[in-house]
Amino acid sequence: MGKGTVSTGSKASRERLMSASLRKVDFPKKSKNAYHATVYVPSTTKRNGKEVQIGRAQHLKRAEETRAFLDKTFGGTTRVRAEGSWIDDKGIVRRDGIFKAETFATKKDYAANDKKLEKWLQKKRKAWNQDSLSYGFESPDRPGEELSFIKKEKKKKSV
């Protein structure tokens, strides 16, 4: 074999691998690691009632905080840079850079840490000065990501 070449076994083994990789990929319904959660890390904050972009360093810090929390809580993270958009109260389309921080967990691990994740999301929504924070979830019982929003808790009016 030439320098830098990696063997993947016999020709038959390589053909089986190739055949398997061409099959339809489906959510692992019976896998014990089938719980998938995504935190959308925003690059904006509210100042004086207006949505404004934060600096790149601050956005990276948010992404790193999210990665560290998910790594510690669920054992790993995949982080992807993306662009988000939404329509504001005036009907104007707004865009911002985001990070998607994704993690996988067993049913047992997710159930044990669900409330911890919810509290962390509420804390970050407040710290990052967001009206809401986007969060996605997928499981064998609920295939296809469901997007949720961690919103400000409304103050109860006293009568």
C-alpha cells in the first residue's frame, strides 16, 4: 500500500460498507442513545428595548458556555454555525448568526437531566437578555425535531 493509504479490509468488506452507507438513514428508534436535543445560541441581545448584535467574541463565549454545559450534562456536543431569521413586531425580517449546539443522550440520562437543562436554558435566556430562547428536541416517541421556545415568565398581576 502507498504512503498515506488506509486499508478498509477486503473488496467484499468495502462493498458491504458502501452498500450500508447508501441505505436510507433513519432516526434510530430502538437505539438507547436516541434522545437528541439542540440549543440555538443567539448572537443578539436587547438594549434599550431594541434587538442588537453582540460581538463575535461574546457570541463565541455563549457557544462555549453551551458546549461546556452539554458536555458535562450529557457527555458530548456537536456545534454548527448557522444563520437564523425571524419577523419582528413591525413585520421586518431580521437575520442573525447562531450556533446550533446538539447533544445525544440515553432515555435515562435525558430524564435525569431534563429539569437541569430547563433551568439552565431559563438562566441563559435571562443572562443573554432574550425574549425567548429556541430549543429543539427529538426522541423515538417524537421523531422529527420539535422546536420549543423558552420564554420570559409572565408576572402575575395582583388584584
